[in-house]
Amino acid sequence: MEREFLLHMTGGQGERSYANNSSLQRTMMLKAKTMLEEAIRRLYRHSSPKCMKVADLGCSVGPNTLLVISNIIDIVHAACVGLNHEPPTFQLYLNDLYGNDFNTIFKSLPEFYTKLVQDKGHKSGSCFINATPGSFYGRLFPSNSINLFHSANSVHWLSQDPFLGLSKEALNKGNCHIVTTSPPSVYKIYLKQFQKDFELFLKSRSEELVPGGAMILLLLVKTETPRRSIFETISLTLSDMLLEGLIEEEKLDSFNIPTYEATMEEIREVIQEEGSFFIEESEIDMVPWDGRKIEDGEDFSVDGDIRAEFITRYIRAVMEPLLVANFGTKVMNELFIRFQKKVVELMKVERLEYANLMISLTKTCS
């Protein structure tokens, strides 16, 4: 089956759905609100669009999707009040791959519209929300039509398996992602795919944005301090299961998790070489795998098993559809039981954190 239908979060409103297991992603998005506010204020210093066209790329499903929209409307409304302008009409586009559970989003829209009127009345301007399914590694909108792009927790996902058409037997056999024992050639293959994808992403967005248009991206990155990737932990869990005969070697060898956590320098190089954007500001925030706020060292007051269970629930909501397509449903419970146990053990000896990059870009006017 095509990637556009396989790569999606677990839909619906059930216990294991992404809608009910995405509070970590919400935490990351809220951290970027100040940067989003500044980007919108910058837009309004140069123009005052009568119709504010915004696209959320990789919107997924659940409360976070409408949280982004709500935040943007609030920020634009505040900017208009400060400038004594009438609020614009909002044209909001929700983008994700074809397999995304757009129906659950649609079912929540009546309540969203009702709350919008209750909170702001008619001062909020008219609001029109549309779905735009398809890969953001390519064109999605007409030229010079979008004022603001927002994308959270999405651009570190690649457009395809980086080993597609290549043999990984001599390079990364027994693994499905970059692990600490992977040779440099594996990193280079993942990096090459990221560079190709990110350049196309930037080129597509530059053609779709109005001159001076803005883009806010949130994505996982690597920093100078080595730290374990959660995708590496999934790979190690699957490798253990292979050794015990619980999954087939052929299935593991044919599967690679299509994500890459680039360094800030790798990201900056692609932006500079593509040439359509300049960086307004960027910030890397360290976020524990379970989203807890750490002020002064590790917090041992929260039970490790509880933390690991929370981590397992949300990573299962993210990864299960992709894993089921390759390994089947029968091994899923065993896989995530083992994953949770591995997380508990890792937490005893490592600080498990994400490096979350927040970056604000502006399209050049040339």
C-alpha cells in the first residue's frame, strides 16, 4: 500500500487513538506560541490581509489540530485590535496524508465554530476550514496564495524509506533505523533523503507563499550532546524480537522507519542553498520523552513504570499503523510491552529527551 495511506496516526476517539494520546505534542506546540505570535505580528507590520490564508501541514487528528487554528485566530485578532484593524476572514487549510482521519476532525468542527462565536462573537471574522490531503513534499496550493504555514512534529518524517532501491544487508542488517552501532554510511543515506525532501518542501512552500509570507516549523533534531532516539528504541525492540524468532527476518530487513533528526547546521545548509527563505529566529528546547518539566535535574518522584507507560501509549498511537502494515497485528501487544520495559530500563541509566527545534522563516521578497 502507498505511504500516503500507511503513514498516519491512530484515528478515532478510542483509548489508543492519537486524539487521546497527543499531550506531549501539545506541550511542544505551546512552547512555540511566542514565536508564532511574533511571526504574525511581523506579517501585519508589512501587510493587512483581508483574507488570512493559513495552512497547517501534517495536522494529524485530535484536539491539537484545532488548538493550532484557535491560537492563530487569537493572535491575529489581538494584532488587529492593536492596529485598530477589522479582523480578516480566515481561510484555514488542514493538510495531512490521505490516510489521516479527517472525519474525526470534521465531526468536531460544529463545536469549534460554536465556541468561536461565543468567545469572540462576530469580531472574529468569518472562518472557513478546509481539508487539503496530500504530501507536503510537493505542491499543495496555488502560487502566491498562502500567508502563513505552520507545521508541528512532521518535517522530520521523510517522504519515503531512505533505503528504497538499496540493499541494507551489509549496512544496517537487523535494524530499522539509525542505532548507535550503525556505520556512517547509514547516516549518510538518511541525511541524503532528508536533504532532498527538505529542499523540495522549502521550494514548494516558497512558491505557495505570498511575498513576505511566514512559516513556523517544529521538528525533532540532533544536538551536539549525543542522546538516544525513540525511533532507535523501537528498532532495538524489534531486533530483540527477531533474535527470539517472534518476527520474520525478511520483514525486518524490508522495513525502515522513515524519520531523520537533522542537526541545526544540516537544516541551515538546506535553507541557505534553496535560497527562498531567511531565518528570523530559532530555538532548541529539550523535552523529556514523557513531557515533564525538569527544572533542577532528574525528577525521581514520578514512578518510572508510569512514565514508561505514558511514553508507550503515545508512541503506539503514532507508530502502530505503520508497524501493523509491515509486521501484522498479532505482534503489536508484545512489541509495545517489550518497548515499555526497555524504556523503564533506559530511564535508570539515561536522560531520555527530545531536542525540539522551533524555527521561524520568512519568504524573501525577491
